[in-house]
Amino acid sequence: MKHLFAILIFFFASATYAQSSSINYKALIKDNLGNVVANQTITVQFSILKGTFQTNVYQETQTPTTDANGLIIVNIGEGTTSDDFSTINWSSDDHFLNVQINTGAGLTDMGTTQFMAVPYALSAANVTGLEAIDQGYGIGYRIKGRNPANYNSIGEDAVDLSISKNTSTTNGASGVASLAMGYRTIASGFYSTAMGDKTDALGFSSTAMGSSTQASGNFSTAIGKVTLASGDFSTAMGYYTDALGERSTAMGSDTEASGNISTAMGYKTTAEAYASTAIGRFNTGGGTTDSWLSTDPLFEVGNGYSSSNKSNALTILKNGTITAPSFNLTEITDDKALITKEYADTNLTSSGLEAIDEGDGIGWRLKGKDPANYGTIGKSATDLSESTSASTSMGATGRYSFATGRTTEASGDYSVAMGYQNTTASGDYSFALGITANASGSQSVAMGTLSLANESKAVSIGTSTTSSGTASLAMGYYTKAFGNYATAMGYNTYADAYASTAFGKENIGGGNATTWIATDPLFEIGNGDSNLSRSNAVTVLKNGYVGFNGNPDTDFHLLHGNNGLASGMKLENNSNNAWWRFYVSSGSDDLRLYSASQGATIIGAFDDISGNYTSTSDRRLKKNFEKLHFNWTDFMKLETLTYQYKAQKDTKEYIGLIAQDVQPIYPELINYNEDSDVYHLNYSGFGVIAIKAVQEQQKIILSQQLRIEALEAQLSKKDEAYNALSSRIETIETFLKTSEK
């Protein structure tokens, strides 16, 4: 009896029903001669395995009958079993499918394949937003709210998750049990899948993924950008690849597989001959596409330069003939020369890697290395490291790990250790590179000298750097990132607080490493002198406070030195270098003002108790002294007013003067700002004018006082004369009265 030889498998999730879920499975059955096993009942055993140790979590048996083309179509999860398919926890670990087939001579193991993603039907039950619709071809499912005018009629049991914004009669999942996802995708073939941007899955059980891909052949697959799989059972992947032949494969960029069962890979390669393979670029190609001719190419490695200048570095014909660029025996000593196994066995010393199994599965280590100097090699690990003394830990001991260099250790699963002197990658998926670098956290990275990454997803790069917070980053020299999600860079900087960042040199640091505290540092730029004399040039707290030269206790906090000639805050216009500088005196505690016009000379100050402002008025700083102009006529023209500002939002009234009214009388008090076309008035200058007015008024008062005193003296003399006259009159009147008697 002919033995079962090959089985071509392609599966995807079927539609999810109310009571159960399953995985649609299709296979083409052939014997060892390549003949289709047609119209025959066979037994298929499916086993679903879990995890690295491939624990059997589900097993069933089905007895389908192949059709005339040797094809079987079954649903995994609906066979004879004592297990419960619905209890499989797909998200808990990797899962694998083992298939064994019996065509009459017992079960034959066809291999084990990993499920690369949780089958759609097993997760679709949790998807919300789908509605069941029937447009004449049976019930299918589409996202609620989609405009049916933008889609083709949905197919029976189809799932349409695609987006179509314009009117269309082709877009969407129109094939039976098809799936469409992405933008303007078409899944019109029965059991087809279209995902991505403008992808077309037109053939029976076809799959199109990526951008502008088309799978028009039955059971075809097109993945990438502008790929075409038009042959039945063909696969096109990459960029502008075409799989035209039946069961052909095209991968890479601008490759074409036109021969049946052909494969083209690389750049602008063509596999034209039946069952041929072409790799490289611009190969010669040629041959019959649909039949086996012994003189046709079987394998080509192209090394051409253009479509008009094609060539092969290596050609293997179907009759076994191998051709390569010309060489002769005298070139055997050339580093790039080809040699035979016979020559190698006779003249060369065996070297390279050897497969070894020390109890954890097969791994690879350099030949001739003493196993006593290494730990147990991990499954599928590669050990290129050098260890010259006894050890039970050195080398690639983690599963799928890699170690190279001298005395390196890759003990974590999927870890990489490279460098010298106990460089260690002990965390799973970790990476250590350099001298005594240590990546102990899961998915951590340590690079440099004495760098340490000992927490999950931590990264430490440089010399003596440490990242001990989750997903923290330390770079530079002696930097430490202790907080979760913290970053420390520079020289001896600390990022202690949660999600904090420290740059520069020897910053202050501090804070809670695992919790967001409003008063903790968010950002620091250190400018310290030593490890014992730490300081910050800039500090930003998580509450938004910003400080310069110290820790802030308000929105903006500047701590300056005691150098009145340079300290403080300076505001400068870079167009003309005009500037103002503000400085708090340590002696008088007042706020002093400096400007570009006066340089180091104080031009004014605010008293720290009363807030009163005093301006500079030193005679030594002044020149061109003149008496202040004053006359009462002009002074009385000054009109004092109450008013409101046009921009104000309340009804408050202000008192004052109008600058344009004052300018003709006292232009010294007016400043016209040309940039904003606004007049400014120096109100403090009116104090001087008031003094002048009082002085002028005092002159008048003194003059009037002299006149009053003179008039009072004259009046006093008149009073004396009047009194004397009055006395005489009284005397006369008395005399007259006496005489009359």
C-alpha cells in the first residue's frame, strides 16, 4: 500500500454559532509518490498542545472522505472526543496543532504547527457592535451602522469588519464564511479572508493581507504591498511580488513565480520553471512552467545587475548538474573558493558548532569546548562563548539563548549575553553587552561596563549605571534610575521618583519610587560639585512648580547668589541688547532693579517691609541742571479727571490726568511708545511739580504776609488816632453838658 507522504494545511476560524465554536481545517492528501488520495475515507487525529512542553489539552478523531481532488474539509472541535473544546484557554500560552492521519496502515504523524494567533472564531464571541443581516444569501455579520450601499451583499456566515466610505457593489465580505477587515477590503471567495488596505481575497479559501494585495487563486495567499497570488494554492509576500503559477510562492521585492510549484525570493528574481526556486537578484530564469524537464533550472542564486544584465552565482539543474562561476584547482587556497566535502574531510580540521543535549534539549556549542567549564546548555541555545575554568553557570544555559565572548552567561530564556568578564543576561528575554554587564530583569537591557538592569523592562547603558525601577532608563556614568519609569542620564545623576527624569551632573534626586506624589521631582538638571554636594540648576515638581538653583515652593522660584553685579533674574531683548535685572539684596532685603543703561548702578528698589519704591536720585549721576519751569497759568490748565478704561470689564472709576493734555506743559513727564502708539505719564514726577508749586505759593504767601503786616500797622495807628479823637469828643461832650446846667 502507498504510504501517506504530504499534507498541505490551511486553516482559519469558522463563524461562531450560539452553542459552539470550531476551527475550519482543510488539507490536500497525497501519497509518497505525489498522487492525490481521492474518494477515500481516512482517519484524522487532531491534538491541541499547550506551552513549551506541549501538554495535550484537547484531542479528537474525525473520519472524513477525500473528494475527487484529495481535499478534506472538517471543523476541529466537532470530532469524537472526551475532551471539551470550549474550555481551552487560548490566551494563557502558545498553542500548537498536531495532526496524525491513517489511510489504512496506521496513524502517521504529519507534524506539529503553532497557532500564530488565537483563532478568530474563538475570540469573535467577545466582539461587540456586530449585527446579523441577511441580504439574500444567508445570515452574515457586519459592524452596526455601516451603510449597505457601500458594500456587496454579505455572504452566509460571513463576518465584515471592514470600512467602506464610498458607494460600492464589491467591497466587504460577500463570500460564504468569509472575513473582511480594514479599509475597502474585498472577501468575495468562499471561506476567504481580506485584511488591511484595499486587499482582495477573490479565490476559494484565499487570504489577502496588507495594502493593495490580491489573492485571486483558490487557496491562495497574498501578503504585503501590491502582491498578487493568482495561481491556485499560491503565496505572494513582500513588495510587488507575483505568484502566478499553481502552488507557487513569491517573496521579497518585485519577484515573480510563474512556474507551477515554483518559488522566487529576493529582488527581481523570476522562477519560471516547474518546481524551481530562485533567490538573490536578477537571476537568469527560464524553463517550462508546467512540466519537469531535466535540463530546466531547479535552483538559482541570482547576482545580476539589471533586467538587461541578468546572471547567476549558482545554478542547479533538475538533472543534478551544478554550475558556478569558473574556477580551477589552483584556486582551492583562495578564501572564497568552492571546495568539496571530500577535500574538506581530507585537508581540514573539523570546527564550528556541534549539537549537544545535556538534559534540557538540543543546543549548539563550539566544537572542542570542555563541558566542565559551562553550565547545562539550554534547548535550542547557541553558545559561542569562551570559558577556561570550571563552572556550572557559564555559557548559554537558558532556552533559545545566545552567549558569545569570554566568561559570559545567558541563563534567561531567549536571552543574549555578549562581552567579557561575567557579563550576564539572567532575565527572560534580556540582553547584556559589555564588561560585567548584568541584565537580570525580564526583558531588560544592560550595555557597557558594570551596568546593571535588575528590574522588568529596565535599560542600563554606560559605566556603572543602574536601572532598578520598572521600565527605567539609566545612561552615562554612575547614573541611577531607582523610580519606576524613571530616566537618569549624565554623570552620577539619580532619578529616584516615580516617572522622573534627571539630566546633568550630581542632581539632588529624592522622591517616592512607586507612587506619583505631587511634591516629588518630575524633572531635574543637576549641577552639583560632588556626591556629597549635590544641587540642581533646574527643578520641576509634579505639581507644576519650577525652580532654578533650588527646590521650588511656588509656581516659579529662582534662588540666586549674593553677587549684586551678576546674580538675580535678567530679561533681555536680543534685538538691541536692552535688559533689566532683578536682585534681592541680602543686606537690606529689598528688591533692586538694574538696567542696561545704568549697568551695575542701582536704578531703583522696593522696600521689603512697606513695598515702597525708591528711585535713584544721586547728584553724582546727573548733569545739565536747570530750574524747573513753572507758572500758575500753565499749572492751572492741568485738568484732573475721573475716568474708566475702555478695556476694563467692571465699572470702577480712576482719577488722573491725560498724557496729551500734560505734554504741552510738562513734556518731561511724557513718554511716547512708538511700537504700541501709546502715551505714558510719569505720575511720580508730579510730586516734584507739587513741591515747586508749594514753593511758588509760599513766595506769594510771604509777600502777602508782609503787606498784611504793613496794613495791620497802618490800621493800628488809625485805631490809636481814632481812639484819641473819640476820647476828646467824649471830653467835649461832657464839658458841654456841664455848661448847659
